[in-house]
Amino acid sequence: MANSALQLTHLCSPNSAIPHETSLSPLYLLPRCSSLRETKQIQAAIVKSQLQHDISVVTKLINSCTANPSFSMDHARRLFDRIPQPDIILFNTMARGYARSHYPVRAVALFVRVLDLGLHPDDYTFPSLLKACANAKAIGEGKQLHCLAIKNGLLLNVFVNPTLINMYSECGDVDAASRVFDKILEPCVVTYNSMITGYTRNSRPNEAFALFRELQVSNLKPTYVTMLSVLSSCALLGSLDLGKWIHEYISKNGFDEYVKVNTALIDMYAKCGSLDDAVSVFEKMRFRDTQAWSAIVVAYATHGHGSKAISMFEEMKRSGVQPDEITFLGILYACSHTGLVDEGCKYFHSMVDYRIVPSIKHYGCMVDLLGRAGHLDEAFLFIKDLPINPTPILWRTLLSACSSHGNVELAKHVIERIFELDDSHGGDYVILSNMFARSGRWEDVNNLRKMMKDRRVVKVPGCSSVEVDNVVHEFFSGDGTHSESRGLHRVLDDLVKELKLVGYVPDTSLVVHAEMGEDEKEATLRYHSEKLAIGFGLINTPPGTTIRVVKNLRVCADCHSAAKLISMIFGRQIILRDLQRFHHFKNGKCSCGDYW
């Protein structure tokens, strides 16, 4: 803003005569402001020109401040408070600014004052307030605004309903959002989009698809926003066949012209286990922004192609596209899951070159990078020296590394840190209990189990799903509820016999129940959810077909070994997506190189 600064020097001089709306007017320069300091300079020029009491001028100043709420909302509020009788339009501007700021709920507090002044909300008031509540996860205030919208006869307003649905969805009450949607007699496409997005964000993809089908048979046309949410739902399900159908729908309806839709397609294909399709979409894109490059870097990383993820990152930089926070998450993840410690540290420290401040997720990648490579003490010190307070997730990442490397003593220190922050996560107890059991410390195992019972902590059961003929089948460890479970158990019994002939040895050390005999432990391993899903895929798909499995937890070592042998014996490719990454089993090997 160098030229603007020269103009300001002239404007602020005592003898300058300032026209109200010309190229030399301070108001003309407001849109060019990129910092609070520049805005204040223009305000000073306004004061010099005796325009500080002009409500239209002050309004423009506030508009400029709220356009950059991260650095100027406090100043906007000071300007607002000086106006004796602000109108509702000016408040709406303030509410929009607060909704985008770090303190969105302040919009509600200001709204109370506005009501005391006798102002009446209009069509644009509630959308901004509800967006603020959504961003602040302030469902209590959101419900009060809902009631007030009803009292003011705005519940059927085309602007209010979508933001009301979004508020409830963002606050985790998607059922309340659904009740709002169901009461709308003729929902518009924006309202449909809000509800579909709400289902997707709350991990209810089946409801999202049902609503998408309802939208298709209505007289409304989906938008690219609709397709973004539908693709996200498909990624949640891990359904490749459904994803390909959606891709075809996108191509037929011209949505593939949108960069964001293509980026979502890359993400969907990657999460559904088809890296080739993700790469194909990326290569066909005529324009690639930061998000598109980040998506392909993350895709390669999660599928175990660390070196390819790095080469794409370097190509991105050569193309002149600036990496962002997500790009660095992808590259750190790639280094972590391929054991590239030095490279990971280099990329982490290079974030400062792009003025990117590491988030808790970047720190988590670094702890994972060090922990997986066995640098447990370094990882512990890394967490202790962080410039922010560590979260339970950071400590859990280190706890998992302690388990992988059998460091029980450090694990005890780590879990103490975890329990100081959150003692309700069943997985923490299970990891340490398993470590104690492998060390023969059964008294410690019993103490932990008693602690879990006293605190009413429940272990999350392992669940795996496999798609056959466009139907997703779910299995739980030891499952006897599936309609074909009895026959499936017999298939697995025979399958394990075949596996043993080629060298499979069940790793019963993973079953940590002292009262169980070896046969019982083997049976427990045999009916793990991953094996049930793979077995179901084997008997219900043609020979040579790829079997795609999604698991809600980390794949266990025994199932990992079994899957490698199954891929060799039956000539099948098995793609297993667990909580952390993809495992591509083919010809007796896994893409992770047994480093996961």
C-alpha cells in the first residue's frame, strides 16, 4: 500500500481539502487496507477531514474492519459503541465479522444490547448470529435464537433455515437439524445442501445419500456444493462402486469443471482405496490449486508411497503453488509412515519459510515420526518442550509408539499425563494392559481392568466392513450377529488350516487373557473383524476380484500377517483401510513394508 501511504500523507496534512468520495478520499482507500494500522491511518485522515461523525463514513470504517476480523474486530466494536443509535444493518455487519473471528459468540452478547436499544432483527440478522453459534459450538445460545426466530416469524425464511440446520449440525445435534428440515414444506437446494452436509459432518453418510436421492427426484437441481458433501459421504463409507457412480453423475452434469469437486474426487478415491483413480483425476485437471496438490500428496502418503508424496510436494513447489497446512500434514505423514526421520524433521522446520504456524496435528505427526522410528525419549522431550499445551491425542500417539517398541516404563509415565487430561478413553487402558500382559505383569493388568470398571470406561469394539454388490456388510470381532456368520466361521476355520500349511503361526501373545488356553486364544484371533470381512469377500466375489475392507481401529499384527498370506494363496489383492492408513496386500506382501 505504498501509493496509498503517500496519499494518506497528503490527506492528513492540516491544510489539505479532502473531497468526500474521490480517488483522494480516505474512503476510497479503505478497500485496500491490509492491516489494522492502515485502517487507523485512514481513520486519522477521516478525523482531519471532520467526517468522523458522519454515520455513513463510520459505517464504511466498520465494514472495513469486519472484512478482516482476525485483526480488527475489537476496533470495529469500539467504533460501533460510539454510535448513539446504530441501525440493524450495522449490527448485521458486526455479527458477520464476529462469526468469522476467533470469538464468534460475542455476536450474541452484542445482540442482547441491540435488542435493549429497541432494534428489530431482519432477514439477515439470524443467519449471521446462527453462523456465529455454529462456529463457537454454542448450542445453548443457538436454541435461544431459534426460539426468537419463531417469535419474529422468521422460521420459514429462506436465509434462516439453512443456517439453523447448519448450527445444530455443527454443534453435534444432527437430529435437531433433521427436525428443522422436516418441518419445511418446500425446501430449496440450499436447505438440502445444509442437511446433506450436516449428515456428512456427523458421520451419517447413509442419511446423506438418502437425502441426495430425494433431491434428485425433486424439481431442484443439485449444485457443486451438493456434490462436495456427497463425495465426502462416499469417502466415509469407503464405497468405491458408489464413488464411481457419483463420478459419472458429476461428469454428465458438468460439475467436473469445478476445481473443488475434482479435489473432492481425489480425496474420495484415495479414501475408497483406489489410488490409481485419484491420480487419474489429478492428472486430468487443467488447473490445480493448493488444495488439489495437497489432496494428491495426502493420497500418496496414506497409501504408503512416501517417496512419491515427497516428489509431488517438490513438483508442487516448482510449479509455483504455495503449500499450506494440509500439504505439510501430508508430507509429514508420508515421512512418518516410511521411516524418513531426517526428511520429516527438515520439512517440519521449513514450515516457517511459508509463514505457517504448526498446529497440534503437525506436532502429532512429529511425535509419530519419532515414536515409530524408536526415538521415544526424543518424542517425550518434544512434547514437553512444545509452545502449546499438549493434548491427550499427542500423548496417545507416544503411548502407541511405546507399545510398538515394548517400553513399559515410559508408557506408565505417558498414561499418567493422559489421565490428567482425559481418563475416559478405553483404548488407553487396553494398550497399557496389553503391554503389562506381554510382560507377565498380571497384577497390573487386573488393576487396570478394575480401574476401567470403576470409571465405567468401555473399550470400542473392532469393526470392519466390506462392500459386495453395492451393499456394505459390517462385522465385529467375534461377530455372531451377521446372517451368514455361522457359515463364515466355518470358512475361517478351514482358511486358517490352509494358512498354517504355508507358514502362518497365530500370534496368541496379542490375546491378553491369562485364563484362556492356546486354543481359545487362537479362536479369538480367528474371528477378528478384519478376517471376517476378508473371508466374506473371498466367498462372495469372483476369483481375482480386489477385496476392499475398512476398519475402525488399527489393524492387528496377526490379521496383517494373515492378509499377506491370503493375498498370495488366492491371488487376490486386498486393500485394507484402517484408522491410520491403507494397506495394499498383494502376492504375500504389504505396501507398508511391515512398517506401520
